[in-house]
Amino acid sequence: MTFLDTNILVYSVDGKDPVKQGIARKILIEALVSREYLISAQVLNEFSNIALLKLTMSIQEVRRFVEIFGQINVVSIDRSWTDKALSLKEKFGTQFFDSLLLVAAEENGCDTILTEDLNDGQMYGSVKAIDPF
């Protein structure tokens, strides 16, 4: 299984970088078709915040995209993951919310996270970060 970071969702709807948008859209199509990908509720929430503030989308537009992205396997965040995320932050120096995504990926059996926010090719516990861009 592969975990998708928020930036995949954001780039898929943000036309400022057509190359990244194309890559992100291909990944999302594969995610919707194969069911071998997952996101967390945190990813949907982060997307919504960025879409509203930075992409200046309307609430209706955000809802439409969240409905589409919600067709990917979505996992909830567990309270016990906070301490695990803090441990990853301490060990690797990652941002807390990136650490929380890594925990979500690991706890749900993902061996890869697609993101540009972590070191490409680095293992974070049992999860390898891959920058698809």
C-alpha cells in the first residue's frame, strides 16, 4: 500500500505548475482505480484548509473535491498516534504533522509515502518516502 501526502491532492487541482499537476492527477487516477493507496482524514483536512486559504476555492468546490478524494481509502487518526509521531519527530527531525502522516502510513501497512515534504528515498521506520515530482 502507498500513502498519499496532501501535496498530491493540492497539485492535482492547482494549475500553477502544469507538470506537477499532471503527475498528481495520474497518481490520483491510479489511486481511485487500484485501491492500493490510502490517505488519512488529516490529509483531507489539510487539503481543505489549503484549498480555502491559498487556492481561494469556494466551500462548495472544496466539498466537491473532498467527496472525490474521499473515494480513496481514508483512515481515521488514532489518539495513540500522537506519541508515536512525537517519537518520529524526535528521531528524524520531521515536522509534527509529517510525522503523524508517517505514523498513519505505518499503522495501516503502507511501505511508501508519496510526498515532496520528506527526504526522497529515506526510510522513516518501515515507510519509504518517495518524491514523485
